[in-house]
Amino acid sequence: MLSRYVVIMAAAIPLAFAADVKVVEEIAAKVNGDIITRGELEQTRREIEQQLRQEGLSGQKLTEAVNQYSSNALREKIDELLLVQKGRNLDLKIDAEINRRMAELQVQSKITDPDKFHEYVREQTGMSFEDYKDRMTRQLLGQRVIGQEVTYRVTIPEPDLKKYYDEHPGEFVRKEEVYLSQILISTEGKTPEQVATAEKKAKDLVARAKKGEKFSDLVRDNSDDPETARNGGSLPPYQRGFMPKPMEDVVFKAKKGDVTDPFKVAQGFLILKVEERYEAGTASFDEVKEEIHQKLAAPRMEPKIREYLTRLREEAYLQIKDGYVDSGAAPGKDTRWQDVAQLKPETTTKEEVAARAPKPHKKLIFIPIPGTTKTTPAATTATADASTTAAPPRPARAASASKPAPVKPALTDATAPIIP
């Protein structure tokens, strides 16, 4: 079913109809420096109805369920904005995790070409790759806030954690897997002399890493792959069969913390560090203790999450227009819409809504798959009731705060090699 507390939605980026027509979005609520529009809420209702139809509801039951969930749509949009704003205020760093998850998604899709993978995401979700990544980013940021501010304050006695582990061994069986970071020294378009210089640089970096220099600093200062250079070189987890055999043989025999000698690949010289390595079999209790804690804490978290979101509302600059209801309103807080003459107008142009949204990158570079040539990855108007015609992405459906919304329909498994 749909998330009770946080339905993470990517913001719609409306478009103007034509140069001579002024199309506006009605503002439903103001949350600190952000707004929620009528069009976003209407789109949420359409998405809820579509999801419930997919779950088999129809007729009167469908209507009742849509009305029930839609009555909380504004609450959940406010929840989302408050959590994202809090995450930014806390300066939570999630870029590396987002890149890892997007790379895992590409591995799962078995598509190595970046452009084809972008199209795959669009076909499966109805949104652009950039919008899907933005949704995942907003969702994960909200989850991290909940984890830091709420989950870790819910105490589960260790004997209870161990009891769950002992009674559910099948949940903790894993395949052999290795987590890697990389430095790429590019040789693309270089002369033989420049290639020799690049090889010497790669070998020098390996020597520095083995002497104890921080690998993430070496990545930041030297790697020629801009995407992974920003996140310490982090790559997605790899299982056997997903890398060139010579490279696979080295990393799956290495120990945690080992740094490889440079591999010659199509892009240049690749240095890998083994960040973590898991043997096939049942994970140890220490490896999955935090996962079990999150699972057992979830039922106790719901009221605490609501309490936390109420506190965020109490601290926020929050105004809600007449006709809209925040079902999670903080008791006693005045959120009445103030006199329009004292505030920004009740409506905003579509251009203004678009200007609030992050600018999408024209070209995204994916996280490289080792050993391949592929990479992975408001104006015043008099109108107050016009709604948007641009469709924002479908909402996330995850009920827990542990994973991002999946691409639908379900993706195929990731057992087949993706190396050409």
C-alpha cells in the first residue's frame, strides 16, 4: 500500500503553453522557501488512482480508497519538503549512495550503453533519468533524516536482535560480493609518450595508496572520471561474472583494504581498492545487526516519525491556502493564508515554478563498469484556479524508509554478465 507518512515525489516542472498565453499554477501551501501547487496535488491523486487500480480496486471501493489517500496528499507533500529541507540543513552527504544505487539499477537492467539505459528508465517510469534520479535523491535524503533523527533513538535490546537473526536465517544469505573504489587515469586521445606518462602516474598512485595515503583523496585529486571522482571513487557491489576475468580474479582474492596494481582498460589505467568483501553464505550477525534494528524499529517508529514531523512544522514558516487541509497540522500553529497584499501572490507562473526546480544536466556520465568502454552512472497574475497540465513522475510506493522506489514493472535479476 502507499506510504503513510512520506510519499516522495519529484517536483513537476511545468511548461508554458505558448508565448502569448500566461498559464499559472495555484499555490496551495508555502513551506519555508518552497511551494506546493494545486497541480502537484491533482497529479498525486491521479497517480494514487492508477496504483490502486493496479492493485485490483475498482468501483466504489476504488473511489473510497482514492479519497482516503488523497485526503493526506498535502500532508505528505509537506512532510517531504520538511525532511528534504532538514537534510540539507544537516548537510547530509548522499551523492555516493545515489550513484551506487543508480549503478546497481543499471547492472540489474543489463544495459551497458548510457543513452539506452536513460531510455529504459523513461520507458519503465514515464519520467526522464534526471527526474528519476532526483526523486531517488529526495527520498534517500528524507530517509537519512528519519534514520538520524528518529530511528537511532529507538532502542532495541541486542538479545531481541540476535533472536530475530537466529529465527530468520534465510533472510541473511548473500552471494560472494565485493565493494570497490576506483581511480581512472585516462589515455583517451593521447600519444604513446603521454600514455607512458599516464602509466607511470598510475603506478605512483598505487605506491602512495599502499604507503597509507587516503584513497578517497587520491581519487579526488587524480581520477579522470568526473562522476566517481566526486564520491571517493565508489562503485556498485560486484558479484562474479560481472567483470573481466583477470580483474575479477584479483579483486575476489584480495582482502579488504587492498589496492590493485593498475589494469589497462580501454579508457586508460584503472586502479581498484577493495572497500569490502563478503564470502558467499550467511552474513554474520554483526554484518546485519543494523538491518535487523531498522526492521524491528519500524513499528515503533511510526508515532515517533509523526511527532518529529510535527516538531518540524512548529519550527517552519508554513501557510496553507483556504480550501486545502494539512491532515498532519501541528496543534495550535497558525498556518492561515495571510493577506495577499502582504505576501507573494496566490498564484505563480509555470515559468516561475520551473525556475524553482534544479536545472537538469544535459549529459550525465555513468559510473564506469571496470574493464569496459561503457560508463554507468514566482510573477503576479489575476488567475488563481488554473492547474498544471504537465505530468510529474509517479510517486514512490515503498512503505518503509529503507529503500528507494523501484522502477516499475519489476526489473529483471542481475545474474547475467553485462560486460560485452
